[in-house]
Amino acid sequence: MNDNYTKKMLTITAICAVFIALTWGGMFSFISYQIIKSWYVGEKENDDIRKKHLQQHADEQVQYGRIIELQEEMIDILKKQEESK
């Protein structure tokens, strides 16, 4: 094979290997940081997140209930308009 071609392929392979190593290293570091952070924060924050999440669902149910009420009112108004015609 051509030495020039071999050098180019080795260079490309080395660049790809470095890129993959840095990517996996960064991902491993990020995951490790998140795990260690969760250990230090503890369960208290997780409980708060769960409570906020449940409260958000309750708030959404109230909003959906109000939307349904408004839709029923609109149906009643439209029926009254049709009856008056």
C-alpha cells in the first residue's frame, strides 16, 4: 500500500479514537457527577420534587375540570341560541 494513504488512515483512526475516548469520558464524568450530587442532596429534595409533581397533577386536574365546565356552558349557550331561532 501507499505510505501516504496509510498515514492518512492512521491519522483519521487516531482522531476518531480520541473523539470517542473524550465523548465516553465526558459522558462517564457527567453521569458520575449526577450520581454523587444525588447522594449529597439526599432524599429531602427528591421528596419535594415528588410533592411538586403530585401538586402539579392536582392543579392540572382542577384546570381540566374548569375547561370541561366552560365547554358545557358553551354547549348550553349554543343550544339556547338554536332553540331561539
